[in-house]
Amino acid sequence: MARPITLFTGQWADLPFEEVARLAGQWGYDGLEIACWGDHLDPWRAAEDDAYVQNRLDILGENGLQVFTISNHLKGQAVCDDPIDQRHRDMLPDRIWGDGEAEGVRQRAAEEMKMTAVAAARLGASTVSGFTGSSIWKYVAMFPPVSEELIEAGYADFAERWNPILDVFDEQGVRFALEPHPSEIAYDYWTTQRTLETIGHREAFGINWDPSHFTWQDLDPVGFLWDFQDKIFHVHCKDSKRRMVNGRNGRLGSHLPWADPRRGWDFISTGHGDVPWEDALRMLNSIGYEGPLSVEWEDAGMDRLVGAPEALEFVRRLSFEPADAAFDAAFSTR
């Protein structure tokens, strides 16, 4: 059975949920990865209000869509971040921000992540994708010199804050898929390995694989799938492209806005960048991943009404099924 292809609604939160569902259904998507911001999904209401849950399901059904995953990247980010500052004020609702006192923000964000697990279960979604935040991302340059004790304290802080959240995920039978990403506790190969070790390889904690964050770091996204195959809970289909060809455009982006040609890399519509998509999809077949392929449209140089349906067609064309047993048997009979 072919994997479902869904549209992540995070970059569409300026539109009403009904409109995003209508567009996705019209284009031929199989479902939505519903973001917990804009008016798309309020996890607190979904955890407590039967009529609200049914309304979301009705909107999906009317457009021929399903939900396998919901996302709460923005609130998850605030659970471990240090500092908590204007960036968080700009993306968090008043309910989470409160008076802005940092520890209060973290605690309220943690409570919302627990409610997100409940909301997912009530919607019939098996996975929540998102971020964790990190108290040690600010040390990534390792200067001024950073001691191992300080780094270890950051991982310990992550485990202390996320274990109680994951207890609720366990209770609800829902999994959390962290997206390895700059600014998270796991952002590359070795930090992902250390994060999983720190959390004790809990069954409820795994990975939202988004290769767009690997290619510009010169990481192998396909090898990552193989090495962490038991923890691949969800897949984002998003591309990135390196532009570091003139000796001036740097890997870190130079504090320049997306699509600025002086940046050393940028997000780009799926199929137009440096991700080896055919190899990646063949590897997903090899490791037995059967979950959704979620298109995350994020290309500042392309109209999303053009990019989202184009990305769907690209992914559908490459998402072929593996050879079945009969095919294998035909070549083993001599």
C-alpha cells in the first residue's frame, strides 16, 4: 500500500483551516499534518471538547482528507529554550506567554505539549511532530570556551523537562517525533544520538526526519535513515539548496532573510534542491517506513499555490512501492 502524502499546515496558518483543507483536497493530498497554531487546531479544546474534535474531523472528511500527525513545533520550542525572549513572544499565544517570566513560559509550554498528546489521541492521530527547544544551542560556536559539564547539564535539563511530557504520550498511546534542526537539543547526527541516549531510548520519543536541515550541514540524510531506522516516526518532504559558490555566501546565513541571494543556502520547493530524494525514498522502503510523507512547503522564492501542488506531484511520482514477494520469488527460482 502506498504511503499517504499529507500537507503540513504550519506555513498556511494565515488561512482558515477550512480553506487549507479545501485546497489540499482539491490538489489531491491524502491528508493534513495539522499545526497547533492559527485557527487550525487548539490542543486544549481538542483535549476537552467533543464537538470541536468532530468539527475538525468533519472538515477533513468533507475534503477527502485524513489526519495521521499533528504538529506543535512552536510550543515545544519553548519547553527547553534559554533565553526566553522576544522571539518567543512573537510566536506564542498569550495563554503560554503570560507575564513573560521565563520559567513560567517553559512550564506552560510543557503543559500544552501534554494536552497535545491527548488531542492527538482524540483525533485518531498516532504522532505529534515538533521541537523540544534547547538550553545549550546558544553554545554551538563553543566560544567562549564551553565545559563538558555545561553541555551535560543541557542534556539533563532536556530529559528532566521532557520525561514528564512523554509519560502523558505513553498514557495516550501517541508518539512524539522531534525534528532534528538547528536550535534544538538534536540538530545533527551526533546530537541526535546523544539525545536518544539521554532520554533512555524511550519508545514514545523518536524522529521527524526532515532532510532539508541535513544537506546544508553536509550530513548524509539517507545514511541517517538507516542508522536511526527504528526511530523514524514521521517524514517531512522539504528541500534546501546550497549557494556557497562565490566565497562570500556562508553556511550560517549571515542574518540575512530567506531568499536573499547573499545567503549560503535556502529552503526551496521539494525536488528543486540538493536532497537525494530517490535514494531517500528507496531507503524508506528498505527500513519499512509506512507512515505519511508530509510536504512542508517553505520556499520564499515561489508562490505556495504553485509550489504545494507541484511538490505533491513530485513526491507521488517518486514514492513507488518496494518490490513484492512475487517479484523477488521470480528472480530466486532458477
